[in-house]
Amino acid sequence: MENLKISTLAHYVRTNPRRALIFIFGAAMGFFHLYTSGWRPLPAIQQRVVHLSFALILMFLIFPIKAPPGKPEGTAVENRPLNVIDMFCVVLSAGVGLYVLVEYSSIIFRLADPTILDTVVGFVAIVLVLEATRRTIGWSIVIICFVGFAYLAFGTYLPSFLAHMGFSFEQVINFMLFSTEGVLGTPIGVSATIIVVFIIFGTFLLMSGAGTFFIDLGLSLFGKFRGGPAKAAVLGSCLFGMITGSQIANVTAVGVVTIPLMKRAGYRPVVAGSIEALASTGGMLVPPVMGAVAFIIPEMIGGTYWDVCKAALVPGLLFYVSVYMIVELQAAKFGLRGFPKSELPRFLSVLAGRGYMLIPIVVLVYCIAGAGVSTPKAGFWAIVTCLATSMFRKETRMNWKKIIAAVERGAKGCLIVAICCASAGIITGAIAMAGLGLRFSDAMIIMAGGNMLILLVLTMLASLVLGLPLSPVTCYLILAVLAAPALVKAGVNPMAAHLFVFFFGVLGNISPPVAPTSFAAAAVAETDPVKTTNLAFLYSLPSWLVPYVYVYANELLLMGSLPVIVLRIVSAFVGLSCMAATFHGYLFRNIGWVERVLFLIGGFALIYPKYWSLIGGSALLAILVVLQLVSIRSERKSDGARMAL
């Protein structure tokens, strides 16, 4: 039997050499990071370069030079023959990692006077990063990187407010690779120590059955109510997205279940797709992962990971408030019903059968917030706990094959984040090297004329524009250097400033004309991607006010006295609900344009952080609600009189 297994394995390696290499390097990368997070981390530069080297190797093995016909950039093709170009890139990627790993101590001492070999290795590493970025994400980030290099090369000829002193080729290359502000800077450091561990944790949760548990939990809570499948989709996508931190991954993993359920319940395909796109987007805004930004913000502004989680919790949940209200109003307007109880899982049965899957998440929160354990080690112990709790039932038990598969899948899951951090390091490195960040911030403040609202609008537009072609992580890293300092200089709380640019960078992924998350949801719903994008954009508009609110009222970031925090949260909740009624044209009945405008004014008044505004908005809302109820009562009396006749 043992000889048979060995011969079968040998046959698999001979017939699928690329897939075998992917498995070997993926598992090696995953176990390397589990070891360094749980036992002995390497020095910073060594840890980062090993992480980057593994990521580059896997990307050249997984992603082809040219996307298959009819497929977008970043389409993985693992079962294809090996070729010379890919293997050459793999060898170079391994060589870069080994060189920096072995020469680390010497490189540190000769940073000011690098050798020719240092420059050659740095140049090769940058070329490999750009090629891997092109294969996985497309040309958008690569072009921005080229613009950065062009600026460093020819910036001396620009007008004085943009010009710099000039840099040699060797200075640029070595700064980009070996400094802590380039490719191996803070972003890739967070990816190499924290993000990869959390992504592996997410794969352990999913492979132990947590994904279906989250969906069943949502169905058991909301499935019987009107619009129940859509509400279950919102909850399931929120819980799933909190762990994965990826909008498209959320759509493809959860949407394949929830979108058909919504369509079956009576939702039009375009509506089902747009709701799932919104629900999946919200997962990026709610801790603990937040697309990896939750771990990067503390490195940018100081503080702890827990500070970010605490500050981002209410704004993320308020985003889901606007989504939930859209679902509720949609179901009420069109008379959509839930599913019969007989077709739904029971809440207590779901908790009794698989509630133990929440234990690893509780352990993670306790380790970070209660025990003061470092974030990477907290992720490690959460993985260990997940493995232990999976043994409680036969259906969720993870054997050694599932364990290795989860480790490999987790390592592969961090590739996009790793390359985004590396390529963003080139962009932010160019900005830092030329000292452009401070000048850009000053220019934005001057353009705003000292007006805070105008400055916020300019920052929002920059975030949305960058959020269209770029991933939220890359978008945030660029804006954290360019735009967020302008807000901080203008008096905005640093946490609020960084969450502001991140929030709108995320919304860029569901905003026309390019909206990859909405396009993915439309593909699952089998409907028009443009209509899905436009509808998701319209439904998301109430949530656009949330970042403005927490900039002006830091209580939404859980900063301040408890009574004021509660008051701000409640008023924001009611105000966003008014906005949803405005854009949907329905509350208890259809509302005309005059009422829509009044609801819009009431919503703004409730959200505006002044007490007189809160009182006026509450009074206006109370009048509108009473008028709606009186109108409905009159209509029912009229209908009853007609029936009597």
C-alpha cells in the first residue's frame, strides 16, 4: 500500500509538475510563516524578503504571462505545462531571497555605499515585482510605478514646486529595495508577519465548515422574514468578509449560495447581484481584517491593532445599516416574503451543532485585547484553536491532508495582498524619496482654501479615482502618504483621516465605470454588469455620509463620553435609514419627490453633529412618519368603505 502511494505521488509529480511545485512552495511558505509567528520571527528585512521571494515564486507558477482568451488579468492557470520563462523567473525570485537572506548583515553596513551586485539584485527584484504585478493585477499599478520612476529620473526639470535634487540610478534602485520605505517597507512587513497568518486562519475556518455555518446562521435568523434571503446574505457576507478581507472572494464564496436564494425569493437578478456586491464590500470595512489595512494603519500613525478595530467597528456596521434598510424597504415595497420555517435551519440547532466554530474568533479577540499577545502570535493561537475545535465533530474534523491543504491555500490567498504591498512600496518609495508627500498635502490644503468640507471632498474624489483601478490596500497605501497627511494637518483626528481615505478607496470598487466587485456579483447572478454596478452605486450612496460624520464627530470612532457616543450612533442610524427611504422612494408606502426631499433634509439634519440640527431633524422626521401613518390609515378606511359597498 505504501509503495502504491509513493508511485501514485511520483506519477502525479511527473504529469503535473507545475501543480506539484505550487503545492510544495505554497505549503513551505505557509509553514514558514506559522513557525515565525508562533516561535521565532526573523529580523525584519530577512522576514520580508523571504515572504516576498515565496510570493513571487508562487505568482510566476500560478499566473500565466498572458491571460487565457476571454479571461481577465489575474486569472490563475495552475494546470499548464512548465515553460522556460516562468522557471527563469522562479529561479531569479529564489536567488533574490537567498542573496538578501545570506548577505543581510553585510548589506545593513553598506547601505550608504552598495556594491554593484547589490544594485543588480535590487534591479532584478524590482523587475520581478513589476512583472508579477502585471500578471496578477494588470497594468494599472505598473504604469503608476513607471510614472514614479520617470518622476525620479526627470523631476529635476519640473517646476520648482514639483522638482527634486536628482538621484542616480544606483541610489533609486537600492533605496527601493533595501530601505524601509520601498519594496521591503512597512506594508510588506505587515503582510509578512500579520496578514499571511490571518489569511491562513481564515482558510482553516473555512475548511472546517465556518462558511456554511455563517450562511446557515443568517438563514436561521432572517430567512422567515420578508426579504429574508437578502438579509441572510447581508449577515453571511459580513461574517465571511470580516475574515477574508476580500470583496471579490466574498462574492464568489458567499454569493454562489445567497444570490440564487434571493432570486428564488423574488428579487430580480440585478437587485440580488447589487445587494451581494454591497454586502461583500462591507466586509472590508468591519474588523478584524479589513483587507489587511487594520494591521497597516497602526504602523502609519502609531497605536495598536486593537485601536483600529475599536474605531472601525461602528462605521463598518453603519455601512451595513444602509444596506439592511435597502433590503428591508425593497422587500416591503414589492411584498417579498421569506421562506417557510420547514425549509430553514433552526437557530438553536445551528448554534448547538456548530457554534463551537466561534471559539477560535473568541480566542483571537482575547489574545489581542485581553492577554496583550502580539498580533501574529494571536493569529497563530487562533489557528491552533481552530484545529482543536474542528475535532469536536466528525463533519468538521481536519485530518493532516486538510491541514496541509489549508496551509497551502492560505499562503496562496495572501499573494495578491503581498504583491499589492510590494508594488505600493515602489510608489510610496518614489514619493518619500522626492519628498512629494508634504508638498502634495500643502497643495490640497491650498486648493481647499482652508475649508475642511472642500478638503474632504477633494480627498474623497482622489480616493474614489484611485479605488477604481487599484485594490483597496494599494489605494490606501498611496493615499496614506499623499492625502491623509493633509487632513491631519487641517486638524482631523489621524485615525479618522486614515479610515476616511480607506473607506472611499473601498467604495471605489463598486463605483462606475469600473467595479470589479459588482461585475463579479453580476456574473454569479447572470445579469447585466453595468446595471448591477449602477444599482449598487445608487444603493451605496447613503453610506457615503458615514466617513464625513466620524470626521466631524469622533464619537462614531468610540472616542468620547458614553452618552454622547450612544446619541451619535442612534442619530446616525436613523439618519441613514432616512437616506435609504429617500433613494428607494418608500417607507411605509410609496413617497413622492417632495417627501423624498424632506426625508433627505431630515437625514442630513440627524447626521449633522450639532444638537440644534438633531432636534430639528427629529421633529421633521416625526412629522413625516405621522403623515405616512395617517395616510395609510385613511387609505385602509377608504378601501374598507369600498368593500362594504
